[in-house]
Amino acid sequence: MSRSLFRYRKATALGFSRVLQDNVEPFRLNMEMKLGALVSVNVTTRKYSSTKKFDYMDLTRPHTWYPLARKKVRKVILHVGPTNSGKTYHALKRLESCSSGIYCGPLRLLAWEVANRLNKAKVPCDLITGQEREEVDGAKHKAVTVEMADVVSDYECAIIDEIQMLGCKTRGFSFTRALLGISADELHLCGDPAVVPLIQEILKVTGDDVKVQSYERLSPLVPLKVPLGSFSNIRKGDCIVTFSRREIYRLKAKIETGGKHLCSVVYGSLPPETRTRQATMFNDATSEFDVLVASDAIGMGLNLNISRIIFSTMQKFDGSEMRDLTVPEIKQIAGRAGRYGSHFPVGEVTCLDPEDLPLLHSSLKSPSPTLECAGLFPNFDLIFMYSRLLPQSGLHEILEHFLENAKLSENYFIANCEEVLKVAAYIDELPLGLQDKYLFCISPVDMNDDISSQGLTQFAQNYAEKGIVRLKEIFTPGTLQVPKTLVALRELESIHKVLDLYVWLSYRLEESFPDRELASSQKAICSLLIEEFLERLGWQNPGAKRLRPRRSLTSLLSQNVRQHL
Ligand SMILES: Nc1ncnc2c1ncn2[C@@H]1O[C@H](COP(=O)(O)OP(=O)(O)OP(=O)(O)O)[C@@H](O)[C@H]1O
Ligand SMILES: [Mg+2]
């Protein structure tokens, strides 16, 4: 059964939201989908329909786009259960013991964690994310972010972690691509039980052999009957969760002013390496930073030494309105407390506001709603073929038409393309080919961040005009400073995003973006300056206890970084 896209706009999602990232591997198209296939166009009504079996808008059989995976009967093992039940642990144990393998995770932090773990266990493992390629001699294993999942090689074993994210409005399509496209003898999927019926349904047509392995939580998670009460009740190992950056810093200051604790912070727009170091500092039992103030950026798969999660609010702004947290979000976040093997064998969870307790308690008892649809997104090949029907149109128009006319089966929805369309509208003004335009559209730009979107427009403009983009033309190395205010901090976070975007583009347009090394070293400086700011904040609070001497920034800058200053 085919349906049009827009009925799926509100299709099921677990509430996760992030900008679209890279989708570098071209789809391997169904052999039936060849250039020159018959497609009829009714120009006056601008409705497009297929006359024969070749129909570029027909996305009802996405499993046929991956011939390599379809040559195998894959042994698919669905590891499902609550948070902290050992799902990822068991899948990784299997990956380690296989001769070749790939781990696909939803976060750069998780890909880093897995690459480190495998390399420590003497299983050489490459790390590949949109912005990093760390290759290890002799590696037959890879840890990647899901957008970089490899669908053109054969593996003995593959893992897709947090598979329920295939219902995510913006990133779900990358999970679907990995699910259908990875060619592995064994495919391990880890996630929430709510995903089981959908995966079974989707994989009915692939002929794969699907087994479900269920897990129980390894250590107890106790929802407390009372709220936190006074901030003087904050203790070592607590993590306060809130969703705005301003609130994060307000709570950090409030706790530190009490003079008993210093706080690490983790939130989405902090550079990933800063997030890792803040989390490491909190995890380190000897560090003075013994309380964590975080957003839902901690909510997925990470292993932190948290004893108690305290929700400062049960509402978050989702881009258009304030809404209650969903059951899966509450369970994911609460599940960070009392991780098995951490310093705190029993996890606790509570709220600041007593009125939030009923929602917290009922959510922790409820199963997550069953997922109904998985995301899809047209890759460049599909858009290119479709563009032949609209030779005079820009990418924005082509995309809009494609999205309006795409036919989907009931198990799928099309990704939310608002961000992509925003970039397309701008990029269409520039004299660029369709492929270049598509690339800029799927780049990890944050169009809601002025500096980040200005960075993208500047890069695209320089690229269109000169074919080469030198970083120094738009950014002067040596000018970065430790921020003195939260406004300056936000600016530095945005500059980091621009540099990150440059690195991302440099991996895809290597000759035109030649300054990857400089961009990477400036990124490292940004995160060190941000960390310096975070540590100084702790120092400035009059009541805060004395810290060991801080690391000086200069001593932290490696030779490699300094040579660019
Ligand atoms: N059998 C085991 N022996 C030792 N450690 C284990 C075992 N099982 C799990 N762990 C450890 O327990 C912690 C939680 O396990 P894991 O990360 O696999 O949980 P999960 O079910 O994937 O949780 P989430 O849903 O939050 O991703 C990890 O630190 C993991 O290394
Ligand atoms: Mg996990």
C-alpha cells in the first residue's frame, strides 16, 4: 500500500531530535531503477506518475536498494530490554570475538567508547565519524556513527545500537539504511522492546532470520517518593537534568555557591570532546567535580557514575512548543542512575518539583509505545534521477516535489526535511551543481544558530566562486580567547560548530577544503578554552572548596596545535 509523505509527518518517533547528518554512502539502487526509465509528467498539474514499473518516487521496497545485504540470509539478534540491562555489552562481546565487524552508534561519544574498548582488548578498531577518521593498522573492525554505516562491504558481525531511533523524525532514516543495508552474517540490534514488532515486519521481506533476546535490568532503579527538597540535600554522584543551557549554568552556580560540590556539565552544543572530558571528570572518584548538571545529551547508552537522577523539570522545548517529556525519554534519562559496575550499585530518581513525581512514577512503570514506522530519506541518486523531470528547477523545488509525491509503504515515513529545505533555499542562489548542493544540504549545520548558518553560507559562497575555501579567509587563528561571559561561551561553541563543519566538508571535498588540520587544531583549542571557562566558573564561586591547581591551557596545547597559532 502506498501513501503520500505528509500523512507521515507526525509519524511515530521516540522524541529524539537532532540535525540531519551525513549520508555519504550512495544508495545502491534497485537494478530496476536505471536512468532513462519511463516516467510520465503531467506538466500542468505538476503531478508525476509512473507509467510502467520504473517509478523513481516509489520508495515502497527500500530493502531492494541493497543487493549485497540481500545476497545473505542474515542472522539478526534483537537485544531488547530496559536501560542498563547489558544489551550493548553482550552484542559487543560477540563483535570482539568475530573476525570482522562494525559497531554503529547514535553518538560520537559511543563510537569513541567502543573503539577505545576494542583497541584496549587488542582488537584493532578504526574510528569513523562524519568528522573523524582514525585508522588503526590491521583493523578489521570499525566503530562508526550510524550515518557512516558501511553498506558496501561484507562483515562477519555488525551492531546497530539504540535501534529504536529508526523512528526518529530527523535521523531515523540512517538507522533504517543500516538495518536494511549492512551486509553481515550476524546483525545485532540493541534497543527498547517497543521496536520489536516493526523490525519483525520490516525484515519479513528480506528473508533474514530474526531472533529476540530479552534482558532484565542488572541493578535496581528506585523512584523516590519525595522530591529533592533543599539544594543542601545534593550529594556526590547526583545528576540534575534540565533542558536549557541557561538553566544548566544557573543550577551549576547555585550548587557551587553552596560550597560543597563542583559541577561538571554535559549538554548538546558543547563540543563532543568537551562533553567526554566533563563526563570523565565526573566519573573520576578522585575529582572535585562530583555532581553533574546535564541535558538529555546524557540520555543514550552512556555509562556514567550517577547515583541519583534529579529531574529539575519534566518539560522541554521541542523546537516549536513546550511539551511533557515522553515515556521513552524519561526512562532513558532515569536509566543513567546506578549503572551496573559503577560506584553506585543502586540507582535513584526523583524531581525538584513535587508536582512532577506522579508523571515520573507512572512513566517508569509504563512500556514505551510501540513504534509503527521507520524513517527514509531520498539519497542523491534518487534526487538526481528525479531532477531530470524538472530540468529548470533548483534543489529546493526538486526536493519539495519529490517529498510530496514519494510513495511509501505503511512501515515507513519520510524524514523531516525542514532543515534541509532551509539550506536548499539558500544554496539554490549559488552557481553550484546538484551534487554539491545536495552535499551542503545534508551537512551537519545548525540553521538555528546564526554563526553556524553564516559559516555554511560563507563556505558555500567561496566554494561556488573560487572552487577552494581557505580557512584563514574567514577565520583568523590566534584570536580565540577564554570566554568571560555566557554569551561569549555560546559564541565559542558556535565557532566550534563552524570549524566542525569545515572538517566535515574537507572529508567530502578534499581538494576544495584543504585546511582540515588547521580546522581540527582550532577546534581542539575551542574546546580547551571552553573547559578553562568551565573550571574558572567553579573557582569564582566564593563558597566553592579549593581545587587542586588547574592545568594551564598552554601546557594542554600539543605541539601540533601550537604550530598553527
Ligand atoms: N555480564 C556483564 N559483566 C560485566 N559487566 C557488565 C555485564 N553486563 C553489563 N555490564 C556492564 O553494565 C553496564 C551497562 O551495560 P550496557 O551498557 O550493556 O547496558 P544497556 O542495556 O546497553 O543500557 P542502555 O539501554 O542504557 O544502552 C556497562 O558498563 C556494562 O559494561
Ligand atoms: Mg546500550
